[in-house]
Amino acid sequence: MGRKIGLLGGTFDPPHLAHLMIAQESMDACKLNEVWFIPTSIPPHKQNEDMANADDRVEMTRLAINDRAPFRLCTIELDREGPSYTLDTMKILKQKYANDEFYFIIGSDMAASLHTWNGIEELNKLVTFIVTTRPDYAVDSPFEKDFIKVNVPEMELSSSDVRERVKKQISIRYLVPEAVRTYVEENRLYGS
């Protein structure tokens, strides 16, 4: 019997405490052995000057999960050329780790648009979706019956908020892991 592995994709620009909380809550609720953080590439049309480059995002993600043993960094999406579809990523992971079971962790906002994802029917067979949601929040998706729903405490926190605070020289302490805060300052990211 293989491992139960949760996959949490994101730009992690920068990774913040809500990312870690979502990973931990999913791990506890679904008895996962590990959660892999997968920094995604940022499409050129979404890139702006406030954003960190891929190397910085990988390093911040590594720092954010550094002392948390069941959390791992997986750079599979940045190691590939061209646009990165979740389906392609899953096919590679399933091939490489045939005995493991994969759980893809998404927010309820993403779950609502899941039917528009590339190859979603096939993807739904390769992976179980964990949908992190607020209590009493209805997820409207044709795949809802396949979801595992995990309630997470609501945390109004996004990477764009963190970047905005840095730009305005407002403290990000307690919003991101301390090692990430230090990295942002030392590397003058986000116009700091």
C-alpha cells in the first residue's frame, strides 16, 4: 500500500500562513502522509513587475515548509517547458509513483470552475479532489459527488494582499512564515 499524498499547487508568490493551514487541515482530515507544494508557472500575460521570479518563489516555498516534515516541495511544473496543465502533471506523477494515491487540494472558488479544466474527466479518475471550504458554503460543481470537503477556518489572506502590504511598507509579520518575511526583505522583493 502506497502513500496518500496531497498536492497543493499555487504561484506561492509569496507562500503565506493560509497555504500552510490549508495543507495541515487537509492532511489531518484525510489522513494524508504528505502534502507536496507545487509552485506553478505564471503565464507571461499574468506576470507583472511586482511578482517574484520562479527561483525566488521556489526558495520561499522551501523556506515556508522547511521545518514541517510531512510537507515537501515539488518543482515538476516549473521543470517543464510550455503551459502546464494539471492533467499532464498528474500523468507524470502517476507514472513515477504508481503505488501512491493522490489528492488534489483546491479551494471552493476553484471547484466551481473545475468543469472548464483541461481534460477534467480523465483528471477526475487520476486524483481525488479535496475541496477546502467554509462551513455552510455550497460548492456548485458537476463533480461535487466525488469531492472530499474539508472545512478550514476562514482566513482573509492572499499573496496579492501580502505583496501590496510590502509595497506600502506595512508589516507582513504573522502573515507569512518568518523565514519568508526575512527572504522578502533581504531580496527586496515586491518593491520593498
